[in-house]
Amino acid sequence: MDWLQLGLLCGAGFLAWTLNTLSAGGAGLLLIPAVTFLTGSAAVAPVITLTELMANPARILAFRRDVDWSIVRWYLPGAVAGAAAGAWLFASARAEWLQILIGLYLIGAVWEFRGGARERSYRARRWWFLPAGLIVSLLSALMGMVGPVLNSLYLNYGSSKETLVATKSVNSFATDVVKIAVFTGLGVFSGHALAFGLATGFGAALSTLAAKPWLERMSGRQFRTAVPALMAVSGVLMIWKQHELIIALYHQLASGLPTLGGVAWD
């Protein structure tokens, strides 16, 4: 670990969380290549969780007037339980297939919102955030990140761009506190992982200063275009992380197919 490494992590956090603010999520997935390259894959989930823990308070402060507290009250009970359970299962669970399925769902958001032309694809109810918080927080703790999965629910509920960003930040901060506590109890945080997370988180927190004016200038249509686009990018990244598993399955299936016309399908 050296100052150059920490500086690169800080810069990566700044860039990823600037884009995160402008499109309401996906920074964790965008950070995976940088964090993996600079720190190793074992530190990815704890580092990104600590980054979010530092970045979200800055964003909450900047958008404090836009928080929808009625959503927070429904979301948090399930989310806290899901975060604790997922972090506890983190060390032993295998979630490769879940990442592929979630990736496909995220890619489908482009079709769901017609590239930003459609404001809603269904009318979401406020109480839906309770089970959604439980499921998404569990998966997030289990896999390190699940991309902007909940963006579709917020958009279909009718949240404005500032409200979506602000409310998600409050919800994420509360669940990150739980995940950090469980990770610490399990001994996942080493001294290096802590330093890496602090460096990345510092850059992410600073990004709010740059991103807030840009978000305020964006139109609703531009925001609805950016959100599904980054959801799709996040989905592609999640599936690409499991490309070796997909290739192995393909070869396994191909080797089991019979020959057709003298040609072996392998």
C-alpha cells in the first residue's frame, strides 16, 4: 500500500460517485475493476461498503430537503434485517447465479422505460419498499453490490430525480452501518481494507460538490434516460463478472449434445 495507490482509489471514488449521483446508482459496480486491480478481489465488498458509508452522509446533507421520509419509514425495517442476514452469510454463500439474474433484470430496464420516454411502467405502492428493502439489502450484503436494482421501484412510485437520489442515500447509509458492524464482527476488515475504503470514500464524498449542480440542471427526461442506461451498464458488468461460469456451463451443455449430421456440437 502506498500514496499512489490511495490516490488512485480516491480518484476512482470521485469519478464513480459523480456518475452515481447523476444516474442514481451503479457506482459500486463501476468501481469493481479499479478496486480489484488496486487491492485484490477479497477487499471489494468491504471497501465499497465503507465507501458508501462515507459518501452517503455528504449526499444526504446536500439533498436534505428532498428526502421522502415516508419511503424511509417503510424501507428501513426490512432493509436492516436483510443487511444483517446478508452480511452474516457473506463469508460462505455462493451468489454467482443470482448476479446473472439480477444483471438480466437491470438490462431490461432500458426496455421497461423505453429509453426514458416512459415515466412509469406500473404504479408502485409505498408499502412495497418494505419487502424490497429486505430482499435488496440481503443481496447487497451477500454479493457486495447489486447495482441500482431499486431505481425502477422509485421511478414507478413517482419520485423526482432529487428525491430519488436523496432518499436512496438515507436508506443506503442506514443499511451500510449494519453491514459495517457485521463485517467488523466477522473480522473481514483488515488494516489495508480500512485504508482502501477510507481513500475511496473520501473521493466519493467530495464528488457530491461537483455532481449536485449537474443533477439540478438535468431535465426529468434526461434523468429517466440516464437511470435505465446505467442500470443496463451495471447489468452487463454483473454478468461479465460471471463470464467464466457462463462459458463453463456452455461447454458442459455443448459436450452433452448428440452429433447431428456428423458434426459434434462442442
